Amino acid sequence: MAQPMGETVTITADGRRLEVAADVTVAAALLDADALAFRTSVRGEPRAPLCGMGICYECRVTIDGVPHRRACLVPVADGMTVVTGTGGGR
């Protein structure tokens, strides 16, 4: 059973407005919004978080214009803009 959401913030991810829990990381928010990939490899393969603690670098996204941010380490903030490297994030 889903837990009721407490305080929320609004972020924009690949052009989609998302209302997400205020106490989660960008990676958690994207995964909860059904993002299947956060970027593509140099060979064009979809990549998504693997370790969840910043070691694997598979969750890199652009946050508020700053590229290569590790989504699993950055907490969401109201008004944040996230761009994945997948051409849509889904």
C-alpha cells in the first residue's frame, strides 16, 4: 500500500512537471515517475542508477543547467529543472 505523501515540491524533468516528495533525491523522483533511463552510453545504450550512492556515475543528468550531476546524490528542490540524456527520460 502506498504511503501518503508529506510535503511536496514541483520539479520539471525533460519538460514534464512532476510533484514529488520533498525529501527524496532526483534519482528517486525520476524513478518514481517511471524514467527507465537517465542517459545513454557512448554506444547508445540506456543507462540508469546502479549503485544509488554516487560511485557508478550511471545516474548523471543535467540539473539547473549543470551537466553531469549525479542524481542519486542531489536532493530535489522546488523549481528544479532536470534534463536526462535520453531524449525524453522514458
